[in-house]
Amino acid sequence: MITGAARGQGRAHAVGLAAEGADVIALDVPAPVDTVPYRLGSREDLDQTVRLVEKYGRRVIAFEADVRDLAAVGEAVTRGVSELGRLDIVLANAGIMNSIGPAGDRDGAFYDAIDVMLTGAWHTLRATAPILVDQGDGGSIVITSSTAGLRGLRTHLEAGSAGYVAAKHGVVGLMRMYANLLAEHSIRVNTVHPTGVDTAMVRNDAFDEFVSEHPGLARSLKNALPKPLLDPEDVTKTILWLVSDDARYVTGTTVPVDAGFCVRT
């Protein structure tokens, strides 16, 4: 089960898992968030994810569900598992970048960031962990954090940025708690921490304008390796390892996929 599956990293993960033989429950919300200044994934994007998964001969069920709505996430998971038969892998991936949001709602940008990326991850865990426990066969949960979940980024005084950093740190705490709670059931829980990824989150006019207005931001976000943005598939490859039997004893960990961002001086 993958949240934020309409495009970007979520789509890459859905396709990568399908290529390895997984059926997919894909969740996304094809609706705007008020403080996000770029277009979010649409129903058409979600349908494209479905088509790409089906190219590998896998079953896929797509739901329009907002991770901020626990009941909606729970219903989607229940229906998806009922149709596909079981649940093995959970990717809490849904995210937004609203540090570049409109000037009129600075506080709202903080709340939206927390609601989508921290509360949304918790809702995903709430809806899926009991199913994994009841099945009795173990499982793997991966939450998408960020390099901003490992370092207190020095960017700018914006509520959206504060919310983003707080949420990405917050999911590490959730991960560690659930890793302890679920270990006795052979369910592993980890976080991945990408640097900037080449998706619509940063490939949009609003972000370009924001960077031009804050030139120090681009300098502060540079990677050590000469790769400014990762491809979504770079993150997918790490997740494929984390959810595989090759990582069967890896739990409670923070896994950077950061081109050296966290060690850059």
C-alpha cells in the first residue's frame, strides 16, 4: 500500500514494486491543498500509475483518499486488502512542499505540512499495522522522511518550512516507536531520507521563483556528490531493498539516500 502514489516518488515505488511481483493499493488525493502553490497529483495521474503497474501484469486498486482523513485511509486499506487478499508492504509516502506557499496564510502552511506528512503518516500506520499484526506473517513499513528529518535545515523563516522540518523529524519518532511495538510480530519499520528529488514538488514555477528570491537557499541545499537532484527511482531502489528479505533484520533505522548531503560541510 502506497500513499501519494499518483506521481513522483509514490508512482516510482508502485512501478518498482510491481516489477518485482507486488500487487498495489495506490492512494492519493486529486485535490488542491490551499497553501501549496503548485498542482498536486490528479485523478489522471493516479490512473497513469495504474496503467504503469498493470504493464507488469500486476493487480492494482487506486483510491482517492486524503491521508489527513483517518476514516478515508482506513476504508481504502480495508477495501484494498479485501480485494487483493493480504498486506505485506506499507509505504507512507504522501508529502507536500508548501514552504513556498502564498504570503496570506503563513500559519496555515505549518498546519498543512504537519497534517499531511506527520498526521498522515500516523493515519497510515493506524490503518495498516493492525492488519499486519493480525495476519501473523510479519511485514515491512517504510515512511518517507527527508534529509530535513536528519538535519535542522537553515533555509528561511517560513511556517511551511518549519512544518516540513518538524514533520520530517516527527515521523522518525513514529518510526522508532512502531519499530519497537511491532518487532515482536516480525514487522519492520524504517524511514528513508532523500535529498532533493526530481519531481513536481521542485519542478514548478513557484519553486523556481522562490529560489531566485532566496539565493542562499540553493547553496544550503547542495549535495556533496555532483548530483543536484535524485531520480525518483534512486529512492525506489533503496525501498526495494528495505522491504525485501535481504533487509530482514533491518528495523528502527534512518536510511539516507542523499548524495552526501548530510556529510557536506
